[in-house]
Amino acid sequence: MSIIQWPAISRQPRQKRPENIISYNGFTHGLNTQVPSFQILQTEMSECVNFKLNKGGQLESRRPIVAYTTSPTTSNASVKFFAKVPVGGNNRELLVDSNYLLYYLNSSKVPVNVATLEGDATIVAYNGAGVILDGSYIKQYEDGNITGASKANPCVITCVAHPFINGQRVKITGVAGMTQLNGNIYTVANETDDTFQLSGTDSSAYTTYTSGGIVSSVSLAYDDGTGASGYQFDNRAGTDDTALALGNGTNTRIAYKFTSQTLDTGYLIPPTKITVKLSKQGDGYTGTDNVPITVKIRAVSGDTALITKTLVATAGAVSKTAVEYGAVLTSDDITTHMASATAYYATVEYNNGDGSNYIKVHCTTVASGGVGYYYDGSYNADTTKDPIMSVKPGRPPKGAFGTIHEKRLFIAGDPDNPGYMWYGNLTCLDWSTPDGGGYVGAVDDSRNNYEVGAIRDLFNQLYVIGKETQPYLCILSGASPNDYILSPAFQEVWTTHKTAVNTTNDLWIAGGKGVNSIRGVEQYGDIRTFAESDPVYDRIQDYFSTSTAIAGYYARDGQYWLYMPSYYRILIVNTKGSVPDPLSTNNEMRYPWVEYELYRHVLRSSTYKWTKSGNGTNEYHVELAAGGDPSIATQPDFITMGKAKLVEGAVGSLSNHEWDYGDNDTLGYSTVYVRDDSGDPDTTEVDIRSILGPTCFAWFDDVFYIGGSDGYIYYIDETGYLELSTHQILPRIKTIYNSIPFGYVNLSGLHILGSSLGGSSLTVEIYRNDYQANVGASYTFNFAYYDTLTVNEATMTVSDAWFAIDAGSNPTFRRINLNARSFLISVQDVQLVGHPVYLNALHVRYRQLQI
């Protein structure tokens, strides 16, 4: 049989398709969570945690936080306000906690409680005092350094150039030696420029004073202006149509009976001036006309005198025609200050006349209910007469926030007058003198129509911004207080005083509709169709609350920080790093966003161990590695496991991947419980962390401070790399989810461009084919340390310094072989080694596969 053999078929190798590169050349447009990762730009990130965009446009790992205070507030109450305030000749670091306690920080950075306020407070430094705005009557904080305390009766305190007056209540803290003085409230008496007595305090048997101590006072910033609110009572304009006789041989005192104004509990107000209208009757003062006429304020209960002052040096000098006489009261005239809602007599006293020669105290006739009294051994009411008298000062306005503008103090947040902005007469003790102190209404003169949400000074302009219920933006105009007016510039702008922040050359504000800058509002108008926060608007829409959101400005990086307590991350926008918006048709700029997580504890480490609970299913509680209380003093804000936030549940009935705080095993202390059906966290080695929730921000002395929900104050450590000096900060990003049109590609190469002075290690993960949770492949890369690294720059801990020495053994590119129709690149597990890590770009090489 014959065989037919076909000609050999020449085998030609299939021609490879050309390779292409997808480049992520920087991430200049920052985070975008508003749309799915498939829809963002190549220069955006679908996740960016603990990286910042620096001034060079690079991704740079953030700096860590470390503790600033060495002890927490009382009961670990969260820190709601912190500031450095010049007080007299001292710079005090003052803070307020969530229980409204006011503290200063001593030299050891321990909070020392000095007072209890009426509510959440802000403090404005003004004229050598701290003006306290706690939602009630305006107050001021003053203090001085103690340099001596005598063993005497009464005790004499030496405090050079102190600000206190007689009758003022003060608190002493921090004294060494004579520690019996600490923590007590005293009344100042017989003060001199550099000393004062502690009224009624016998320190003869106390231990000897050795050093230190601060004496402090929180008092009302009363209104001593000439307007109506500057008085306890004022009948100076009353009709002069009758009189009461004083010193007529019977009456030795004439009094105006009044009840002092209601003040915040525990506060007093010092009398500053008393006036009375007098004339004399007769000329027979020979031998007696050298007797003075005095004024006093006496308590109705007990008749004790609060003040005593000579009104007229000699009775003979009193005019025969009615004249208003006034006595300005100084510290030497005062024994005690007026208490809240207390009955007093304002008295004029003289007892050297007779029935023909006496002093007339002029009065106004009233039909009934008169407050005039004469004293002839006892007080007798004359209900048809009101003496023409006055007593100053009055109580101040109320306020919750304020600012300084053109050397004048402006205050808003008055719950009784929410539409008013108060201003002082170049002092915090005059709120009513015409063309000096007073108020201006926002938009109109109603105290209620247009509530004030925030006031901020920027470029010598004062911005007044409304609330969500009535949005507006006004700019104060007028050359003097008489001309002040707040006319609306825009109508759809609102914010809160806790989220309106001056960023040096702009004002950034946050509200439920997003975050904007005043410059942007003025440039584009208030009805514009975008906000600076549009890329992260979903976060704001879900978590923003006007009552809890806070913001701060980290000036070193030009960052506006926005924290919403129901969300476990902080939104960060680079206010100085605007970039062209590629989607804009009007050459508009946009500001890139990132997110930070702050870590309080790493609960899966050599410090701790996890023990299975005797209750619940697969529930474990954390304790020290050697057993016992792990000292987690307060309930964490959030718990993360494997970088994912856990849901808070109820201990004893937790579902898988839920957590709670408590004691469900009769431990004798509260701790963190988690449920993990995959097993003991120590065995699975899953990363478990507690998140620190900021409760306030502050910037001074070129340092950014963060008040914590655990009662501590933290700051950003510009030279460190470990959170709280102990744990890594886990910077990480995710890119766009790239989709391949019409088929698959083979991913054949991966190149990461980055560096770190101290070296680093990181993992690059590739998600593919639309999967969001399952990693398709992961690759580890090492950044070698710079060969210029000096010994002084080698600040890393030994346990972190495991990177390769030879840069040649650390290629930052790798061949890979992965087929995909779509893919997302994630950079995870970035190990910091003494210095920040910089990411410049990612490159992925690919080849199209045949369809």
C-alpha cells in the first residue's frame, strides 16, 4: 500500500502582541470615595490611609502622634479644647474636658483642675487674660505664680504683680511644702501689689512653704459699660420729685433695696461704682460739716457691708442744688463681692445733722412697690419712693465662641440672643458703652431670625456665617461700632464654629453639604455646583453632624483636618496643594484629600495576650501578656481587625467580628472583647488595634496638638516614625480599578518607584476581575536605605531594621504572570524604618491577549 505524504507544514512562531505600560505617575488628585473605584481617575486613589500628599506632589507616609500630657484628665474625660494663652506674664496651656472642667498644664504636663465651667468652652486670649466662652455668661481666667506663703493667721501669699482684688475668690494648686493650701478656694483680702491675705485661713500650723504653686481665678467678665446692661440697677434718669432725709437726727442711712442679677452658680460680681443724687438742707453745719458721707452695699441678711467708700469728704461740701455724686470703687473699698440673686441694700450713710440741717437723698415718686428705705436703728420701707441711685456693673452677655478683630473682642453663640454678635469696648469688661461695646444683628436686628454659626477674622475682614437652619455669609462693615452692620454677601453658606478654620490665607468651613473655602465661595458664588469636598462627599453625607464634627489646621503641611466622631478616620485636605481639575471646563482647581487613622493600642502584640471568655461564643478578651489588667482605661472609639473596622456589639452575645468593652468574666477591670470564629487572635496573628478619636485640635509653637477621647493630649512628632513611639502606622493605598476593553491582558511586569532614607518594606497586592475582597497575587518589595544615611539619622529600633543593606539586592521591579480583564493595585504593609516612605509612581506592564 502506498502512502501519500503531505508536504511539511512550516511551523511559524505566533507573533507576540506588543507590550504596553499603564503608569500611575503620582496620585495628585488624591482620594475619591464618592464613586466606585472603576470610575475614578488614573491620578486618584480609591483608598489612601496614613499617606499624605506632600508639597512635591509625592505620597509620603504621615508622621506619628505621641503623648504630650503625662496624665489624663479627671476620669479620662475627653479633651474638648486646648490652647496656649498668655495670662499676665505667663504662657498657660489651658484645656477643657467633656465634663466642663478647666485645667492648666503644669511643668510636668499634668492637667491641674482649677474650675468647673457651664458647658463646652472655647478660650480667647485677650489683654493678658483668657476669655472663657462656655455658652453662658462670659468669664475670664487670671492667675499668678506663688513665690511665698507665710505661716500666719491669716496666711499671706506672695505673688508678684498679681491681678487679684479684695473679695475675689481664688484657687491654689501646685504648692510644694505647704501642701495644705492646694485644691482649696480662698477669698482675697488686704491685697497689695505683690501680696494678699487668704481671708479666714490660719496657716500657722501648716508645713513650711518650699516652692511653686499657682493661684488662679475664673470670674465673670462683667459689663462695666455705660449702657443699660452695665448696671445692677439704674434710676439715674428717674423723675426727681421727692426726697428722703438723711442725718436729720433720726435717719442715719437711706437705702435702695435691690436683688443682684442671677449669675452662674458659684460666681460673684464685684461692685465697681455707686451713684446717688444729693443736696443739702440748711446751713447749720458749723462744727459738724467735716463729717464725710459714705456709701455702702450691705447684705439684707446680716447687714454686713460688702463695700465702704467715702462719697463726699465733708457734708458741708454737698451742693444745695441736687447733684449726682459717684464713687468709683477700688480693691481697697471692697471686702466681699456680690452673690447671685441676693438681696442687698445700697446705702448712703451720715448721722451728724439735725431736723433743720440734713442731707436730702433725691427720689422718684411711685404709686407702690417703691424700693426706698430709711434706717433709724432698723430698716423701714417707703414704698412710694425710689432713690435716684445706681450700682454698677451688670452681668456680661453670654457666648460660646469668639475672635479678635481690629483689637476688639467679638463674641457669638449667645443662647438667649442667637442672632447677635457682641463686641467689647477694647476690653472684656465693657459690653455696652455707646460707640464702644454692644451688639450687631446678623442680616437684620432680630436676635432670633439669623442664628450665628461661626465668626472668623481673615485679612482684616470679619466673616459671620449662619447655621444650617438659616444659611448666610455676612462681612462686617463700618468704620466704628456705631456704624457696624452685617449685610449678607451670600445666602447658601453655613458652618459651625468647630469646623470653621482660618488657614492663614483662606477660611475653610464644613457643613452637611460639604467642605468649602471662603475664597472659593467668593470666586464662584454660593450657588455653585461643586464643593472642595466632592471627591469624599459620601463620607460627609453619611457622618457629618453639626453638634459633633470638629476641624483643625495643621499649618506645617497646610492640611485642614475634619473629624466626624461616627467615622473612624480623619478626612484631610491639602489646602496649599491645589491642582488643575481635569474634569473642569472652567480651569477650576481642586484640592486633594486623604484619610488618617490614629492608633491608641495595638492589641495583638507581645505586650498583650487574648484569652477565651467563659461566656459567649468564640469571644476573647485582651489582658497583659503576663496576665491582668491591660490598663485600657476608657472604652475605645473603634476597634479594627486586619485593617477593617469591627461593629460594636454586646459582650456575651457578640456576632463574628464584633467587639465590646466591659467585664464579662469577673476580671475586676474592663477590657476589650472580640469575637473571631477563625480562632484565637494570638494564633491567627491578626492585627487588632484601637482607634483614637480626636476631640479637639490646636496649633501653636509650630506644633499640631490633638485632644483625645481618652483624656490625653497628643502631638505630631515631626522626627519620629512609630505611633506613640511603639507601633507602625500602616500607610496604604488602592488605585483605580482598571477595566480592559474587549478581553483580557497578561500582566507581565510590576515596577514601584519609591524610597525611604532608612529603607522600607511593603507589599503590592493585585486584585483582578472585579473582585474587591480576594487578592489575586501579592509581591513584597524592599526599599534599601540610602548609602548617605548617617549614624545620627539611624533612629530606627533594632526590631524594625531588618531591611537589606545592598541596594542592588532590592530591585523595585518584578516579572509577574497574571491574566486579568480588570485589575486594581494596592500597596499595603508598609514597614517604616526610622523615616517616612515616599511613593512616586507605579507601573504595570501588560500584553493584550487574543479574544
